[in-house]
Amino acid sequence: MQIDAFGNSYVQGGKFYLGCPVWSCAAWAGHFLTDDAKQRDFLTQYSTVFNTVEGNSTFYALPKLDIVRRWAEETPTGFRFALKFPREISHDKQLLRAERETNQFRELLGVLRDADRLGPSFLQLSPTFDKTQFAALESYLRDFVKADLPLAVEVRHADYFDSGPVESALDELLSELQIDRVIFDSRPLFSAAPSDPSEVESQRRKPRSLLRHTVTGPHPFLRLVGRNDLRATLPWLEEWAPIIAQWLREGRSPFIFAHTPNDFFAPAMARALHQELLKHCPELPALPAWPHEKRLAIRAKQKTLF
């Protein structure tokens, strides 16, 4: 095993990326982040623990390039942003006549690539994007890969889970282009009735996509949606850990994102998954302590000195 400057681990050539769907959650202050953390501190503190993050905000609006450059400056070398394609491209225009929006997104991704902070961006297709639009998807992807930017695709329409010709055509296309197929697992979320309002809302919004373990590219991209009660999610963490370990042994570099209905619980879920993975890859380093934990340890040490 080798470890890079950030602490990312290589297991027979594979690199492990773990993160949350956001880096900014005000409720984390005094729990995951230090109790005096301000909005401007969130990304820096977050990136001392996790080495990737989903960027769902780009689905709604693209930030100015200066803001993206600041993101790069606030994170260590080796950190990876996995940004979501703008909804104008994926949902509003459904990949057609979206050249202007795509070029703007590519420019943003180029800033992160130049700063060595770019992970696979993910194209989440509309639930209405069916097999009749496959030709549009193929054309769009063949053009996009010319920019040599890492990419993952998340399909949601039932046509792409037919275990037949449509799904095979999708997987063959993604494999040919070395694009990852997003693995979306919402089984934990729907395993029981909701226990609080955030789970009610999450069950309303999240799809019950059929689970696939299909790997089509170098960066298996898993979005695992758990419960706010970590104990209810543990069976699925135990299930996924050996699969992730196998990806690493194959030399792949998976990106794993821990989702919870309330983002407050996402860091704990991610840490629990890492602990499960250590049982199968003991050569991986321990996940760094949380900023809040480090601060408490410093205060405790200071008390002993005085």
C-alpha cells in the first residue's frame, strides 16, 4: 500500500474516495466541525476528514469561476469535487441543443482539473429520459468525452433497468467510453416507515431505482442513501464494504457518498462505512479525527497542563 500527500490510499493500484453530499451544514458546528466554525471555514475543515464531496448545488446554478478557484485553494492536494451537471442540460433540455450550457460547465470543470481537484462529475438524467432518447445520450456522451473530463451517468427511467437490450446498450456504451455508471442504492431509506420529517421528505423525493452493481469505468460511483439512525443503516454498510474492497483490489478508485435524509448524520454514516471497510482492507489508514474532536482533545490537553 502507498499513501499520497493527502492520505489517499492505494490498494493494489486502487484509490479510495469517501465523502458526503454537501460540505456546508450549519448543524455540524460543534459536532463534526469546531464549535466556532463559520460558513467560510466549512469546506476547509470538511476536507481535513474527507477527500471528496458531491456538488449538488451546480444542478441549480453554476458558481462564478473565482468561487471555484477559491474552492481549490481551500482544499488540499488530492481532494476531489464530484459536481452534478446543471439541470438545464439534463432535465430542461434533455441533452439537446445544450452546447452553451455544456461549454460553461466544462470551463468550470477545467478550473478544478488544472488545480488537481477534479473528480467525476455526474450526469443525473431525468426520470422521464427513456429508451427513445438513447441516441441523444450516446451523441452527447461521445462529444463530452473529447474534453477528457471524468464522468459518471445516473439513469432513473425503468427502461435502463430492463436486464435486456436497452440496459445492455447503455452498459456497453459506458464501458466503451470509460464512463462510470452511477450506482444508486436507496434500499436503506425505504427499509422502514419514516421516523421523522426529514425521512418523510426524503422518501417522497428519492427514487426506488433497481439496484445494480454494474461497473463500467475506473471510478465506481456509489450513492448510498441511509437512515438518520445509523443502526438502521449498518446492514447495508456491511454488505457494501467487501464489494468496495474488491473494487480496490481490482485497481479501481471508487467514489463513495454517504447520504442521510438529514445531512447532519452523513459524516457519521461515512465514518461507519470506513470502519466496515477496514475489516476487509486493514492496510487502509484510519479516517482522520473530526475537527470538533481535535479541538476537544487540544482543550483537554491544555487543562492537564494548567
